[in-house]
Amino acid sequence: MQMYKRTFLSLLILFCFETVKVQGQNGISKTDSSYLLMKKVADWQWNTLDTHGWKNHKKDWTNGAMYAGMMAWAKLANDERYYNKLIQVSVDNKWDTGKYRHFADDYCVGQLYSQLYTIYKKPEYIQKFKALADTIVTLPHTEGLEWKNSIFVREWAWCDALFMGPPALGYLTQATGDSRYLDKSIALWWKSTAYLYDKEEHLYYRDSRYFNKKEKNGTKVFWSRGNGWVIGGLARLLSVTPENHPERKKLVKLFVQMSEKLASLQQADGSWHASLLDPETFPVKETSGTGFICYAMAWGVNNGLIPYKKYEPVISKAWTALATSVHPDGKLGFVQAQGAAPDKVGYDDTDVYGVGAFLLAGTEVLPMYINHRKDVYVTQAYNETGVEKEQTIEVKWSDLSKKVKKLSPDKLVLKDASSGLLIPSKVEYTNEKPQSLRFTVKVSPGTHRIFEVTKS
């Protein structure tokens, strides 16, 4: 048998969707515009910081939440410039945490250091945070969580802390292999949950000051961003909790409970308003809470914790609400200002943590759409190292044909599923019959690229 090749080279075309297209009852069009919208928001935020300066210190929790989204975006963007910006921030911080060492807000930035370490493997990235974590895991943590005597600088006494602290310790376990950090984070998670979680409502109070407060309509006070912090932090904690961990099933059960409750509270505009149980008092959408909730649910679908069929409409409506909050220049609007409870918000209101939530949501929504498209074959490439790599991917034609019906070489389209960039490819033949598809791509450090094969 003679082996020969025919080459089908695709033009490199970037689909320049500069606006979000909405179609049908599912909301956001499942096109590559989501990728470019995330890029626009990320670039606007970095340009704004470079031009106008930083509102808060680079170790601050507000920026720590932004870094979480920027890390997720960098993984998808295939452009090392975004990692370089995050490394420069860390250098400016001297790879250290904030002033109050046991204050979760002040070591939220540890998430960034640990995640960067998993790519670049440089000990100085986590040296200081690891020293802090080594202290945290030895502390007794026996104080009560009532909001007094500055308890927040020693314990996770407010629900926001569950996004700041547990993932920071969890990612450090992922970076070092030392399970003490993850185990302590889970133990402290349950301590905070026992105090702040309302088992009837399946929602978290912000802190003990809100136990007896009521909204104007007489309901309990449950803040959308506060509960967004919680379910977003829970998704991140679960992402580094092994399947065989003795506490995982219990964490998953909590995740499912919160997802069901939050889905039932979604508003007609696709968002979650500032107050979960009194949306009429705060009638405008709020993007930071919506972003974290959308992120968590999409992550849950992508990881098999909640069903796609049930949650896709909820997630799509939420993503539409987020996407239509982006200004033409990339500024994200409708972000409630820093606070501790529901408050008013408007189109021009923005802050960095809202951008973090938006990017986290988008980087989970996009692969959710890709992986559930019909008549499409999806393959992926990972580069978990700190240097750019060239990878050659080969897919059997028989595998392609099972997913893409009536596929022929002259109708084959291969593209980067996130960006829409068409990829040059080769179809290899044996005796005139296609045997495989082969293509070579460059993958930037820390990047996860998704490719899809369809018919033209």
C-alpha cells in the first residue's frame, strides 16, 4: 500500500465579531464572539490600570478576585502577555500577601502565586505564601464567628472569605502536593458553613450582623455577590479536591443545593439582582454576583456535577446579561460598589472584581458551548509548562466520522474553537481513503487550546 498525503490549507481568518449576538430563547449566540468579548474586557481593564493607576493595593482582595479571572483568561488566550502582566504584579508585590497575615482578604492573592507556580515552577513564587500557610494550618481556629473583636482577621467569619481563603490554600496543595493546606481549608469551610449557612434557604448570610435583618419586603437578607463569592469559591475548592477525598461528596452536595436554589432566584433579565430575595427593591441587574454564579454553574456543568440540559438555559441567560453589560470600549458595567450588603448599581458602575467574575464566567461558558455542539469533533492541547511548545495532533478519520456525519476532506473545517482562528491541516490517505487528520500548533505557556472539526 502506498501512503501519500493531500494537504488542505486553511486561510488564517479571525472572525471579527465585535458585538454580542443574541439569538432565540437561549440568549447569547454560541459563536466565537464570546472570546473576543472577553479579550476586550480584559484589555480594557489592564489599559485602565496602566493609564489611571490602581484604586487599591495590588495585594488587595479586589484585585485578588480580578487575578482569578485574568488567570483563567490567560489559560485560554494563548498569549503569554497576560501571564507576564500577572507575573509583574506579583513581582511588584514581592510575592507577598497583605498586611494582616491571617485575614483571608489579604491572602486571596496567594491563589495567583500558587497558580503561577504550577506553570513556571519557580520556588520564589510561593515561598512567602507557603510560610504563611504553614502557620495557618497549625492554628487552633477555636474562636466563635460572631462579628466582633475584629474576628475577621483571624477566622473566616463572613461569607466573602470563602472565595478568598479556601481556594488559596487549595491551590497551594495543588502546587506543592502537601495535603495539609487543602484539608485545613475544607475543615474551616465547614466551620464557616455551620455558622453562616441557612439550611432552609440554602443560602449564606454575609455575617452574623445579618441574622435578624430583613429586606423591605420582609424577607431575609441574602446578598447576591456574597453568595456568588461562596459558590464561586466552592467551585474553585472542588477543582483541587481529589475524587477520593472523604469530604468531596459532602462538598458536591452543597454545590448542588446552592445551584438549585440560585437557579430558582434568577430574574427575567438573566441576572441575579443585588438582593436575592428582594429583587424588586434593587430592580437592576448586578454583574459581580451574576458573574460568580454563572461561573460556578458553568464549571459545575463542565465537570459533571449538575446537568447540562437543566442548567444550560440558566447559564445562557446569565451570560447574555453579563455580555450585554459590556460597554463598546470593553468596560464592564452594573458592578455593585464595594460593600457588605445589597445596594444600588448602575450602567457606569464598575470595579476589578466584577471583571474577574466576568472572565471566570466566560472561560467556563465557552467550553460548555463547544463541548455540547452537535456534529462537531473536539480535541484539545495543553501546555502546563513555562515555555512555548509546538504540538502535533493527529486524529483518526474514523473518530472524526463518528462525530461529524458525512464528513469529506474537501468540506472539512478545523479551527481554534475559542478564537475562531482557522488552523492549517493535512489529511493523510491510504489507497485514496482518508486515514487521519494531522495539524501542528504552537501552545503558549500555561495554555489550554480547544480545537473543533466541522463541515463547511
